[in-house]
Amino acid sequence: MTADVRAPALPAERTRSARGDRPRRSPGPRRWRRAVTPVLIVVLWEGAARLGILPPEKLSPPSDVLSVGLRLTLDGTLGLHLLHSLLRAFVGLAVGGVLGLALGALAGLIRLGDDLVDPTVQMARMLPHLGLVPLLLIWVGIGEPLKISLVALGAFFPIYLNTYTGIRGIDERLVEAARTCGLSAAARVRHVVLPGALPSLFLGVRLAFGAGWLSLVVGEQVNAETGIGFLMMEARDFSQTDVVVLGLLIYALLGMLSDFGLRVAERRALAWRQGLQAS
């Protein structure tokens, strides 16, 4: 009768077995899998255009879009319009973000601020901010303030709501424990409220960027002389679908890059938080 002799489990293996964690897999194959669908769409799009299924006057093939993008880049046209769009976007996002953060913190931390600010903001957020264009035209005119105002309105509500929700979602027992330990109000905000509200705040910023880019598309098509939206509107008048598609792809790329940057910043700022990982 043979004895069942097994090698003792290493400490790391015992810990992983006790927790039921799975070993980490290399992110390389997953990155390639995430690129499969976009590449497949581009290939099918190009093939349909070459076979005549998609007429070029309705939708230009990706090769034509790439060609016109290269031409506009080399002659400096694309860079000029992109610079103006980025300036409008970041100024509007900064204005809307600062206001949303300040009012969200005021309503979330102070009862009087909640009573005075939150009902008005909750009513205002039910209005489609893009539907305010006629009023904004009267209030601020048709120049740069209109475009910045639209972006600021698009960014304000996501940041306000997520700041307010993140603060109100903090466990009150943690705040009481910090007060019992003798922390001042400022120290409680720094060590308890801010870390607890950060996940919700990051979500609000990501949503604000998405709403900001959407608002910019509309704003740059209202009496603009520069910007990606103006480039698209001018191309529409001449039935240049390749330029229109190029503008849409630039907006999509800007949104994707901004969201990727925010996700990286979120992972670093919230490294202490372990969430559910997809299997």
C-alpha cells in the first residue's frame, strides 16, 4: 500500500486557493480580441463599397476617408480645425466641471445647500440642454460663448449628480467614527468624504466628457468658422461624405482617448479598491 505523498502547497498557492482567485492571465490576447470587431467592421465596409453595395455619394469607403484625412493633415487644415475644437471643449468642460463639482459638494455636504440648490438642479436637468440653443442664441449670441456654454451645460449635470450621489452614498458610520477620533470637518472631508466619493466622481467626469463632445458637435454647426463640426457642415453642403465621416471618426477618437485617459487615472487614484473582474 503506497502512501499518498504530496508536496506542501506554497504560501501564495494556499492564499489563492483559500480566496478562490484565478491566476492572472496575460492581457495580450485580450487586447487583440478587442480589436477584432472594429477591424472586421472596417473590412466589411471597404468591401461593400468596392462591390458597389455602398455608393460613394452615400458613404465613402475607409480608404477614401484615410486619403482625405492625410491630405487635410498635410496642408494644415485639419490641425487648425482640431485645435479650435479642443480649445472649446476643454474650456467648456472646465467651466461646467468646476460648477458641477462646487454645487454638488455644496448640496451634498451642507443641508442648507441641499435645500437651496438640489431642487433647482434636478428640475433643470430634465430639460434637454441641446434644446436650449434658441435661448442661448438670444442670451450669449452666435459666437464662441454659445459653443462653450453648450459644452459646459453638457458637462455640468453628470458631474453635479455623481458628486452629490457619491457624497450622500458614504456610510455615515465612517463619518461618525472620524468625528469620534477627533478629526476636524476639513480632515473628515479629506480622509473620509473625498475617498468615498471618488469612484462616483470619476464616473461623472467620464460621462461629462462624452456629453461635452456631443454638445461640441452641435455647437460647431451653428455659425462657426472653424472646428471639426464646421468642417463637417461645409463638407455636407458639397456632398463630401469622406470629410463628414472623417469628422465623425475624429470625434469618436477624441472621446475614446479622453475616456481611456480617465480610466487610467481612475485605476491609479483608486488602486486601493478591488472590483469584480470579468471572467
